[in-house]
Amino acid sequence: MNVETKGEIAGHTEEQWQARVDLAAAHRTAVSHGLHEGIFNHLTLRVPGYDDRYYQIPFGTHWSEVTASCFMEVNFDGEVVRGEGIVERSAFCIHAPIHRGVAHAAAVFHTHMPFASALTRLEDQRIKPIGQTELAIAMRTGYDDHYDGPGLDPSEGDRLAKLCGNNQILMMANHGALTLGNNVAEAYDRLYYLERVAQVQIYAMWTGEKLRELPEPVIEKTYEAFRGKAAPKYGDKSTAQWHFEALKRLLDRKEPDYKE
């Protein structure tokens, strides 16, 4: 049964069902990439066609079990308006305010993935300008340098939403990381490359040698290349979409039930 037909039978629009499929794929792929933390952390997405609710997995679901049909629709008051299950408190308190308050936060992915989280444990959690991928990530990243305990009140999400601003990534001191996107592909792509950048930086730091930081003219030249009209184009899709479609093809071969 194809995605469109199943979406119609399930009472979802084609766009909503595809959103569920993509979000399920992100959870499954995060397991294979070692970015998950069992039943904790949260990958959420605004429900297409609505501006007051988002998709969230029922609490207790392991990310390796996630399927397109399992998501609850949770409104910005923390109520389940479609589906069944328990709403994990910190997911609601962090994600609902960001979905509500940040225009480019259709997708909000928050993890405690090991290398990025290790950076947040350092006195200086900044991504260093030591390579091309680092610069691509750093130019999209903001920093929260204040940790005051678990996010169990929506005021924490409001605070984080303000810190996100125009950034697409937020490093959260003593905690973890957030990535934002207009869709699942963008948020996952940023999550994946943030973790890769953090891993390389930590490996470089482990050597004990002085880091080779790039000079300011090269940094500016690289930023302009990433931002400017000269940036490479690959058809009518972003590089994040190309990447995520490749990841879904891997799932199609190994774990096709994520679409169910």
C-alpha cells in the first residue's frame, strides 16, 4: 500500500501522513547513528495544516519502535487531541513554546547525543573554527550558557525560544542540543552534522596539540560561500533533503515497518 493511499485510509491528508513517515524515519535513523537516549529526548514536528499542535511519541516508546501511526497530536496546552498515550513532561515544556514562538521551528529536535553533549559540559562549549564543516554548523548555532535544572515548566521553553532567535541550532550548557528546521530533513541534517562536528573537535582536543583555527578572512570567505548565490545547487532540493532521502532508502531496505 503506498503512502498516499494509507494516509487517506488513516484519515490524514497526504502531507500529514508524509510528515509522520518522515518523523518516524528520523527516530529510527537516530538509533542507528547513536543519537538517541532510549525512551528519552524528543523529536517533534508541527502538524501540517495546524498552528496549535505538534507530533510527539507516547512516553515509554523506544525510538527503535517508532512508526508513522504511533504519534500523538499534542496541543500547546499539553493535551492529546489525537492518538493515545502519555505526554512526556519535558518534551511538552521545551517543545511546545518553541513550536509556538519560533517561526522556522516546524521541526524541533532535542537530544543528549554524546559528543555534542560532551561539548556542553565544557567551560567553553563553542564550536571552534577549525574546519569547513565546523564553520557550516557554527554559522547556524546559538548558545545557552545557563542551566537551572530539568525543563519541567513551559517557562523554560519560552526562555529557550528567545535564545533560538534566528539560529537553527542551540547548544545547551550542561544539557544537550537543539536543532530546528522547516521540515524533518533540515532538523535531522543539522542534528547529524552537529554531532559529527562535536566528535571531530573532541578528537582533536584529545590529542593535546594546539588546534589549528582558521584565520578570519578564510572564515568570512567560507561563510559567504555557504550563504551566497555562489553556493552549489543540486536540482530543486536542498542538500538536507538529498541526505534525508538517502537515509530513508536505507531504512526502506532494513526497517520498512517505520512507514506503518
